[in-house]
Amino acid sequence: MRIIPAIDIIDGKCVRLSKGDYNTKKIYNEHPLEVAKEFEAHGIEHLHLVDLDGAKSKHIVNYKVLEAIASKTSLKVDFGGGLKSDEDLKIAFESGANQITGGSIAVKEPEIFENWINTYGNDKIILGADADKEKVAISGWQEESEEKLVPFIAKYLQKGIEYVICTDISKDGMLEGPSFDLYKRIIENSEKIKLIASGGISTFDELPKLADIGCEGTIIGKAIYEGRISLKQLENYILNK
């Protein structure tokens, strides 16, 4: 299972929210590149970079942070937050993104998102399926759609998507453990899915459980920043898997 630390960006700084609430913002580092370099120094190869300003303003904002990390580390960055147009996507890839994550766009403008899958390939486009009470949330989690999570994922698997990031918003940033049952159900109902678990991870012991369920990757945020999971533990996990 791939280990994918998260860096969330507001005003160019590394922050974390709880349950996607911008009022709970906590700044952990004013220099995201420093954080990314520290991850790289511990053998981490992947990074989940979220443009929270972009998610709120509905267009890419913090692409300069992406550019700095992509050009000054060897991390493979998946980038999301506010990607709403072909131009946004072009900027993200030109700034060094290895993959992009589309969430709201997949709900609101499925034709555009399907075109991205067909144009760039399913190894470059990730479906962001973030849910609250199993309804897909959009617009930086500020809105709830009528899309039910499991059928929504199934629909896009049929359209060629392989990589899916699923966040249970009620767990995000709460350090109370991930939604094991939800991830298990998604994997059991989805052929050929590469599911990346996100939200709620609080201890190192949860990682082998996610791997056993069949998750292809897991995104870890606050647990790293709050010292619940050390980078040394993650380094050893990567070396020994």
C-alpha cells in the first residue's frame, strides 16, 4: 500500500482543517517545500497536495507551491482543489503534477471530467469521491450533492477511472480512525478499483488494516503533523513492505 502524506495549502502555507471547515484552520508550516523535502528525506515517494484556496474559489490558485515542490523534490504529486476547466488542468500538469484529482467537476460537469480521462489517461486522473453520510460533497465540501457515494464511484469505474480517493468527511482531521467498513464495502462492490483511503487516520496500527482491506494507498495528514505517526515509522513501513 502506498503511503501518501498530505499537504493542504491556504495562502501558500501548510495547514490542516477539521471536517473541511475553513474556520478550524491550523497553520503547521509557512513553507510547504520544507515539509515536502522532509517527507522525501524519509523515503516517501508520493504527495497529496490540496489547493484549499482553489477549492473555495473554484479555480487553481496555489500552482506556484506545486511548481516549487515538483521542481525541487522527486515526489510524485497528485494535485487537487478547484480544478474546474481545461486551462486549470493544463496549469496543474505544466506546474509538475504527476496526477490530478477531480471531485466537484465530476459531479457538476461530468462531460468535462470524462474528457480529461479520455485525453490524459486513467493513470493521470483520480476521482475524488468525498462523502458525508455517503452523499458526495463538492465545492471544497461546502455543498452536498444528491449523488450517492457507491453508485457514483461505480459509474466512473465504468467510464475508465481506476484511481479513487475517498474521504469520509465526518472523520477528516478528527484523529478518530478511518472508515474501515466503508472502504471495505467500496472495494467489494468495485472491480479493478485502486482505492486511496483518506480521513481519520490516527495511529500507525491502522495502516496494515487498510492494506488488508485492499486499499491501494492511504493519505495521512494531521496524524503526521500532530506527531501521532512518525516519519520514521512510515520510512520503516515503506522499506519493509
